[in-house]
Amino acid sequence: MNDKRCVILFVKLPEKGRVKSRLALHAGEDVAVRLYENMVLDAIDMLKRGRFLFRICYTPSDARDQMMEWLGRKYDYLPQTGDRLGDRMEAAFASVFSGDV
């Protein structure tokens, strides 16, 4: 694949109280976490079938081993850095598109 385009998938470690919190208020923490896990797996499955490279940009930044255990070791992982979403997105774009990853 010579295409230089890339998709950056922002993913949180699926922990109770940290994902799908508004849904969890109505459906419960277990349902919210399971839904989130399946949404991420579906997104990765779709990206694998696509024609662009993709990187998984995860949080918390010290969860690399846990992310790899959950999603597999065959993907490129990049920790999210920054306090706000915009900062995290900017850092990910800068890293991925500068060729640092």
C-alpha cells in the first residue's frame, strides 16, 4: 500500500465508569462497557477491510499492554497525550503524519 493516508482511531481502555457513562446511567455499567468493547471491535474490523493504514491512539497512556491484550499485538499503538481532546488529537496527528510512528 503506497497510499500515505491514515486513520487514527481514538480508543479508551474499557473500564466501568470511563466509557459510555450516559448510557450506563440507564442501562448499567456492564452493558455500557460491553457495548463500547463491541463498538471498538467493529470499528477495527471495518478498518482492517479498508484500504488505509490505521493507528490506535489509546488512553490512559500507561495502558499499552492492556490494549494489546484486548485488541491484539498486530496493530500500531500510540498513547494519547494532552489534557483536552483537541490537544490529544493535535498530538496524534503531529506524531502520525510526521512519520514518528
